[in-house]
Amino acid sequence: MTLQEVYLSGKKMLSKSIESSSFDAISIFELCFDIDRKELILHKFKKAPDENIKRFFKLINQRVSGKPLQYILGKWKFMSKTFIVEEEVLIPREDTEIIVNVCYDLLKGMNSPRILELCSGSGIISIMLKDKFKDAKITAIEISTKAVDCMKKNLVLHGVKDVKILKQDVLKFLPHNKEEFSYDLIVSNPPYIPVSHIKFLQKEVKQEPQIALNGGDDGLLFYRAIAQRWSKYIKNTGNIVVEIGINQNESVENIFRDQGFETLVFKDFYDIDRVICTKSK
Ligand SMILES: C[S@@+](CC[C@H](N)C(=O)[O-])C[C@H]1O[C@@H](n2cnc3c(N)ncnc32)[C@H](O)[C@@H]1O
């Protein structure tokens, strides 16, 4: 088979069930043949090596069965950087750009800001913040060993040395040392899907770890924990910023208002309320 025949046949296999079949096919093609889309045009009549063809169709079949493209590629772009993405770790979402940008605005001009990220996953938020604010002191808390390992790899990949990771349960763990744990910013994109909704998610999303999605019976478990347990670690002048799911703005605002916070809501690219920024009154 020629390179072009391989690509077109993979694309055709995907087109039956995958909306973005061209993009997915070319991305998998680039991974397997180590040539980019421009080179494919130049060398389309070249014979494709058998070993690469075998790997290509294996991955195409995985994609047809619903494995997310990001897990197949093992990497994904978030804002200006490409991050390592591994199975059992949440795939970075475009929506999360909003929370990072809100944090950029809050931290502007601040000297050595102290930041706590709760539920850090692959580390995209902490790494984007550390990249922008080199003197920031960041601690990230995450329960999943897989996610912690993935975040460590991403820290190395992006040359970020001094972000402290604690493998802890944010619903149970509380630091004793309030001096050390006193922050200008607490940021979190926690699990926020109500448990009963998980079975209705897209088949790709269902392949992501439940622990990264499951926000308890009403999806609000982690917001309560952040407002009730973690807010005592925020300085008086500090902010707590959280990403939220669709239609959660009122409930999450109420949770923080009940603890004496003012709230401000930010929308995402699709005009959906996506981030809540809070400050003590
Ligand atoms: C929605 S993901 C967000 C990951 C990352 N911050 C991002 O934006 O891509 C939520 C993360 O919370 C972690 N998590 C779930 N329950 C937790 C708990 N009780 N304590 C700490 N982390 C938890 C999950 O493992 C997952 O990595």
C-alpha cells in the first residue's frame, strides 16, 4: 500500500463513527509514520512500511472502538504547551483555559504569589501558572497515583522544578501548619459531574477515570469541601477560583456565599458559565 492509500483507508474506517475523521486519521498517521501532513502530500505514492501499517490500523481500530484520540497520541495541546496525556488521567479540556486566564489576571503584579491547586490531575493549571509567574510558590494536591506520575512527567517536560505535589485526598486531608499553608490563591477544577449523569456521557468521556468526573450525588461535593474545609487556608486578600459544570453557577455561588465569600462568574467560549472567582467580604 502507498502512504496515501493507508491514510485514506484509515480515514474511511473512522468516518463511519467519528465526526472529526480527517483530523483523527492524519494525527494517527503522523504518529505512526513519523511524517507530517505536508510530507504525506509530497510522498503520497511511496510504499508504506509493513510494520508502520500494522501499528496504524491497530490504533485506528482502537479509535473506532471509542478510545479517545488524546490517549492514542499520548499528548495533547493545552494553551501554548503540549502535555503528556496518559490513560486513567483526565484529558486537558479547552474550557480550562478560562480558569487559567482568570488566575493570570488575579496574580498580575503580585510578588511570589502562594498558590494551592486542589485536584491537579495532569498538572496543566499549575504548570501554566508557574510558566507565567516564575517566582510563584505552588503546591498541588491530587489523590490519583497515575495523575501524580503524569504531572511529574509534565513538570520535567516543561522544565518546571519547584512545584510541590502532595498525594492526598482533599476531602479528608487538612494541613496542620497554617503558616506554611496560607495562600493568595486556591484554584481547582474538581470532579463535578453528578454521579447519576456519568452513564449518559459520550463513550469517549466514559473512558476517562471516574474519579476525575464523579462530583458526588449532586456534583457539588468538592465545592462544599473547598468552601467549608479549605477556605481557612486563604489569606484575607486572597481568592478561591473554581471551574464549574453546566448550570452549576447558582448552587456553587450559594455554597461560597454561605461561607462569607463574594462571587463573580466568568463564561467560556460557548457563553456558558464556567468559572467562579470568590473573595472574602
Ligand atoms: C476534573 S479533573 C481536573 C484535572 C486537572 N486539574 C485539569 O484541569 O485537567 C479532577 C481531578 O481531581 C482528582 N481527584 C478526585 N478526587 C479527589 C480527591 N478526593 N482528592 C484529591 N484529588 C481528587 C482526580 O484524580 C482528577 O485528577
